[in-house]
Amino acid sequence: ALLDAGPKPLAGRTAIVTSGPTHEPIDPVRYIANRSSGRQGHAIAAALAKLGADVTLVSGPVTIPDPQGIRTIHVEQAEQMRDAVLSQLPSDIAVMVAAVADWRVTTSAGQKIKKTPGEAPAPLQLTENPDILRTVGHHEKRPTIVVGFAAETQDIEQNGRIKLEKKGADLIVANDVSPETGVMGGTRNRVKLITESGVEEWPELDKDEVAERLANWIAEHLNQGAV
Ligand code: CTP
Ligand code: CA
């Protein structure tokens, strides 16, 4: 069908993509999470598959449908996402798009926590979650191309460069997610590509177009063997 049309520069290649948020339970009915619709990550999984890659999408809880014809592993928490990603190594490509919750509740309650009206709630004790991108970027089975995202509200280029270095990524796709940009939850995105060799700015595009361009970028760099 449509998916089968066009050039296949990623035929024979494998890819792992994370998408969506993670939910870290407080108790059976409450959680902490980052905002994420999963639109950009799901679009990237589809775009890589369209170029012929064998894609595994690891998705947190989202309301959008699984991309057609793509193996999708559903997870809820960061640790589950990490385990699912590592289970797919080795892989040629990793694109970590998920908005992973940075912390989880240290000990989530087995029963619903009841409020006592007029009384301050017990503070939540938090533990840092594993950094999946950083783990993959420094892994002994590190994929040839490792891509991360950087959702920022200020100093986008500088924060992006720091993430490129710390996480061992080949490329950081940085975007401004300030509320006034409307990027969060929307269908469009404006990104900057940050690599060792500099910054490339893309115009505002549909998330599908960002995904297509990014898949092409990955195919070019993978097939020339270096970033
Ligand atoms: N990421 C990840 N695992 C985490 C946190 C982030 O894999 N526990 C990945 C995201 O999928 C993204 C990149 O790291 O590709 C950057 O995420 P971001 O939240 O922007 O960066 P952090 O390192 O978490 O730093 P901060 O939230 O403090 O800006
Ligand atoms: Ca974060």
C-alpha cells in the first residue's frame, strides 16, 4: 500500500523509538507525569518504517492510536520503558522522543491516599528515574545513530549542546516548548538540530514533516557511517 511506496534507504536496519509520557504512580488513582501527546514520537516511528527500517516503538500512555504496522510496546513507567528499550538492543538506530518523568514516587501507596480536609498532605518523596537516552548513548551495544530530544523553555541551543554531550547522543533535536509556542499537544513543531558540527534550524513544520526530514537525516548519516 502507501507505506510500501518510495525509496527504502533504511531497509535491513533496526530502530527503537520512545514516545509519549511516562506515568509514575502516587497511588492507584494518581500519578506524576510530563506533558506529551506522543504525536512527534509516533510520527518518527512511522517515518523510519516508511524508509524501510524495522521499527519498535516503545510508547508511554497516550490517547493517539498505535502507528499502523509498527511493533508497539506499551509501558507506563520510566523503568518499564528503560527495560523495553534495552530488550531491543542491539539496534542500528535509537530515537528517544519520550517525555520521561524525571522522578518517580519513592514508594507509591498500595491503596488510595485519603485526603483530610483542611490538613496539609504528606509531602511526596521522589527518586530520580533512569535516564534512558543516556543509558543507550553509553551502552556497550550503543546504536550507530543515537538521537535525543530536548524540550526547553529557555537557552535552547546551550541546553541542547549540554544534553548532546552528557547523553552521548549524535544529534539532539531541540525545541522551544514555552506555552506561547503551542508546541505541546499541537500538531506542529519548530526544531533546531544540534550536533558536534553545529546547529541547523528548521522552519515550523507539521510534526509529520519534522519526522520525515529527521528519518531522512538519519538514513543519510547512517549510510555514510558517521555523523
Ligand atoms: N530522557 C530519557 N530518560 C529520562 C529523561 C530524559 O530517555 N529519564 C530523554 C528524552 O527522551 C529526551 C532527552 O532525554 O530525548 C532529553 O530529555 P529532557 O527532559 O529534555 O532532558 P533531561 O536530561 O531530563 O533534563 P531536564 O528535564 O532537567 O531539562
Ligand atoms: Ca526531563
